[in-house]
Amino acid sequence: PYLNTNDVLFFTFDNSSFQDSNHFYQYEFVRWIKSGGYGKVFLAKKIITGKEYAIKQIDTRSFSTEEVYNISRENLILRTMNHKNVIKLYDSFTYDKKFFTVMDYARGGELTQLLDGNDNNKLNENECKKIFKQIYDAVCYIHQRNIIHRDLKPNNILFLDEERTHIVIIDFGISGFSNGNNREKIKAGTTLFLAPETACGKEFC
């Protein structure tokens, strides 16, 4: 009665303590999905349930203190999130000097891939409305929690389903916190997607 569905019960015959590797071996790595600035993403399957997840693997051995902080901050932020259009974090752990984050597997890929696959990189008005409405809902939710994403772009917008109808926002690695009435002053994000006021170094909300 004290266990939830699919909880893993750890037991030992030699009084050994629970190790990080016990987290790691809950998952079977199926295939590589992509690599990014911070690490690699794999499709993995939880052995006990067969459910598929996306697992981001980050080798932290050469990371600076600030980079380690960014990873920790992203995980802390995602653990507080509960919105259908924000990627869901299920687990995170370290193993063999690498940091692993277990999240939803987005079967439909990136918004960038949808745009690249269309003639003249265009979507019709109805498709745009459906996507933009979900982005708007997610950003409103994030801002209500006093969080600033700082790197919203097509690569960080994924489709959970193969039909590409349900989007989620990912990558809170350089996100920040709003502090009352103080305006955001940090110039951060991807150059091609910076707002003009950010690129000019002006204060902005």
C-alpha cells in the first residue's frame, strides 16, 4: 500500500547502499536522437514498464561552475512545471560522471523540421493558429511562475505526437527568474531569434 504504480523497490542481500547506477539500469537505450551544445539525446525505454522516454546525457567532466549551475537550474525549474505544453521531467540522476535527464519523448520532432518539410517553409493560417495558441499558453504559464525562457525558437518547440498537433517547449538551460518590477537586463539567447530590444542591449520586460 505504500508504493505507487510502477515504483521500483530496491532491496539487497549484502547491506549495500542504493547507487546511482540503479537509476541508470532502469532504462534500455534504444537509439541516438540528436546532439546539441550541451550533450546528446537518446530514445530510451524503461525496462519495467516498456514506456519510451527521451534521455538527455551531459558529460560534465569539463564543465565550468556556471555550466553545472545551468544544468541544475533547468532541472529545478522543470520539476516545478506542470503544463501540457511544457516538456515534462520524470527523473534526473548522475552516473559515470555524466548527468542524465529523463523527459517525454517527442515523436513529432522539432517545429524546425515541420517548416523545412513544407513548400516554401510555409504553414497555412489554421496550422499557425493551432501552434501559436499552444506556444502562447505555455509562455503565459511560464511567465505566471516568474520564469523567463530566454531561448524560445523553433528548435526548442517539439511535437509530442507523430501527427504534429501537440507542442511542448523545451530547453530551460539559460532561463532566468523575474524579480518583481526589475526589468530583465541579461542579453541571452540565440542571435537569430533575439528580440530587437535584447540585441540592442536595452532593458526589456
